Amino acid sequence: MAKITYIEHNGTQHVVEVSNGLTVMEGARDNNIPGIDADCGGACACSTCHVYVHPDWVSKIPPSEDMEQDMLDFAYEPDLQRSRLTCQLQVTDDLDGLVVQMPEKQI
């Protein structure tokens, strides 16, 4: 289980525990965290679960794959270094303390 901090665009923080094996997107969905729409349900077929990973975590998470990179092209104001789709981040104990920030909007 990992404790993950989700920060809304307005600065509101939500710290929740997410079970191993779920994705960071499922953690947001299951805890009713606003700002992650997840329209495709986690199939990496949209960009509505886009977040900015805190700079301290960028090198600690697995790199994104080509499909995720392709979908990030459709995200609102993607950051080449920090943008990720939460549906592609699987929770493990290694993600304990992860901090992600939602963009102003999801598209």
C-alpha cells in the first residue's frame, strides 16, 4: 500500500492510501478525488487522467511507454519532463509518498 498525495489545480491536497496493484488513476477514482476524469476507464485511450509528477519523483517512477507518450500529445499543457497518465502508473510500495498535481483541466 502506498500513500499518494493528489493536488488539485487550486492547491487542495488529498492524501490517500492506495492498494498495491491498483493504478494511481484508480486510487483517485476510488477516493472521489476531483481533477482526474479517467473517461476511458484506464485503457490509455484518452488523456483525461493526466497529472504532473512532483519533480522529486520523476526519476523514481517507471518510464512511460510509447502509447502513453502518444496520448500525452492530447493532454492539456503537457510537460515533457513531468506529465504522466495516472492509468499507466501501477501502485507498489515504491510509490509510497508519491505526489501528483492535476492540470487546470482535462481534455
